[in-house]
Amino acid sequence: MPRLLEPVAARLSAVWDNARLCAVLGAVAIAFSSILVRLSHASPSTAAIFRCLYALPLLGLLAWWEDRRFGRRMWRDRRVAIAAGVFFAADLILWHHSIADVGAGLATVLANVQVVLVPLVAWAVLAERPHARVLAALPLALLGVFLISGALEHGAFGRDPARGAVFGLGAGVAYVGFLLLLRRGGVDLRRPAGPLFDATATAAAFCVVAGLLIGDADLIPVWPGAGWLITLALTSQVLGWLLITTSLPRLPAALTSVLLTIQPVGSVILAALIFSEAPSGLQLTGVVLIIGALLVATRTGRGRVTAPVTATAPVTAIGPELAPDLQQLARVGTGSMGDSST
């Protein structure tokens, strides 16, 4: 089996050397995440469960190959990645509920609000004042959320846009916790699949529990919905995530800021084309404000971003061992390309 994987790994390594191409391909892959969730017609919990379960075989194979090449990971790192999966489960379920309430496009934009949250968490936990650009981005992002929620108009797009906005914000918050813990559990950048496998497996288990408690989990796959969720798992959960995590650290921050807009903009366009989603003028203004906030918060002028980010753990979940990661993320004003939905 190792010999069979070596040629594939060599080809992937050649592709991954082109950081810009990888980042664009990864962003395009995750831009389809909310679209595939809607196409599956699965309940929020069911979609979360199976996007994780279907990704596990391939992630497990890649994690096994990493262990063969670089040695087994320490349990300390695996334990942190497992904890990250709890936050990831919350992120997925909240985000999928947001998709159901406000549509695939707007839900994706809402989740990207978390870009401004990491520096704010650093401020709360480390007393490290965020850069002025983050403080400038925050009111833009919050105003964008307010406009998308439909609070200022009647007939805003979505089944329940106000509730969808709340779910979208919650997804962004949960994703910050996921990201910070996953960074801590994946300090070896040569092996992104292992920590992601641990987090995804944990998320699958917690999504099953949450789905049973909520009452919307269907544990029997149904075709063709299962086909869309398999596609979601392989493209977004595996390919998109790995492409992004291996490419963004090697790109200039200014270019990364632009690339980070591909997912929300792409999702809005795709949702309009495929599902005829038609947000109101005020909601589209909210989209522009949030994307503007994303650009403002991630603009550094020079330097490089260190990781893709997409949300925030409660203060009690961030121990001293996470402080260096939090400081680094806060300083660069990182943004998210995961599907906060990620």
C-alpha cells in the first residue's frame, strides 16, 4: 500500500508547490459547500453527520501515510485535535441551520464574520489590543449581519432571516474554537491530514449525539442525497481543506485577503444561479459590508498569513498553551476559508 501511495503523493506534492493554484482551487471547492448541503435535501444534523463520516476513509488513509512517513503523532497533539472536533460539530450544525433559514449564499457570508473575532478573543484573553484595522472592520461586519437579518425590512429573502443570522454568527464563533485547537494539534505543517482526521471523527460522533437530541438526524443514507454528501465530504472536507491549509501560509497576506473573498462571493453567485436565491437590496448591501470587513481585517500590507481561519472558543476553553497561537493569529488578522462554513 505505501508503494501505491508514493506516486500519488509525488504528484500531489508537485501540485501543492504552486501555492496560488492550490489556494484558488481550495477556495472554489469550499464555495460549493453550502450548495451541496442544499442539494442533498438532508436535515442540518444529517448533513453534518455524513459530510464527516464520508470523509473519514480518505482522511484516515492520508493520516496513516503521514504516520508512516513522519512517525506517529504524540497523544498530546491528538487530544487537542479531538477537542477541536467538538467545536467543529457545533459549527457544522449551526451553519447548516443557517443555510436552511437564510439560504446557501447568505449563510456562507454570515459565517465569514468570524474573521474579526480572533483578534477580539486575543484582546479578551491576552489583553492584547487588536490592530486598528480590526476595530474598523467590526462595525462594518455587524452592520452587514444586521442588514442580512432583514430587521429593517419586510419580505427579506429567507425562511427566517433573523434566526438564520443568529445561527450564522454562532457558527462563526464555534469555528474560532475549532481553528485555535486544530492549530495547536497540528503544529507539524507537514501532516495536515492527521489532525483533521481526529477532529472530523470527533465531530461525526458529536453530530450524531446532537442530531438525536435535536430530533432531525436520519442515520440511514438515502440516494441521491447521499451522493451529494459524498461529494461534499471529498471536495470540501478533504480536498478543499487540505489545499487551503497547505497553501495560505506560503502566500503574501495581500493576495490572501483577496483569495479569502472567493468562498463567500462564489457561494452567493452559485446560490443565485442554481437555486434562484434572490436576496433583497439591503441584504446584498450587508454582503458587501461583510466582505469589505473581511478585506479590512485581513489586510496587513506585508508579511504572510499563518493559517486559514473561519471562528471562537469561549474564554474558558483557551488555556495558556494556546496563547502563542492566539497571539500569532491576532497579529496577522487571519481570515477564514473553511466552511464555516466553513
